[in-house]
Amino acid sequence: MPYNNLWLVSAHDIAQSFATYFSKEDASFTYQEYYDICIDSNFELINWAQNGMSWEDMKKYADTMVGQGDIDWQKEWINSKKQIIDLIK
């Protein structure tokens, strides 16, 4: 994201979005099974955040949102680096 901002988004929120979408689109697994698939996989978490969620979806979960003027947040979200970190001690 521009200005070297750091955005903290809970893996739980991403996994919920993933499970909600896929449990409606494909009944092969339950909501809980889809949630578990996503929450247990750093790849799935980043992939879904990158490809399945827009900035409009993501911004409601981001903990540290500070406006930086006239920025195309959707474009910046898609092109930003994403990383899974363990904050639970």
C-alpha cells in the first residue's frame, strides 16, 4: 500500500469471507469445513484476500485505516504485498 502503511486484518475475517462465499457456491463442504480449509492454510488466506476480496470488502476488517488523500485503494490493495504473521502469543 502507498506510504508504507501496515494493515492488520484478522485471518478469522478472511476465512469467514472465504467460507461464506464457497458454502453458498459449492455445497461439497459445509461452512465450517470451508472455514477450516482457509484458516489452516497461509496460501488460501493470502490467495482469497488477494483474489477473492476487493478493497471494499477488506477495508471493513482493516484495523489501522488512515486516509491518505486521493488514492485508488482497490488498485493499491490488489498490488500490495501480503504476509501472514502469527500475533497470538
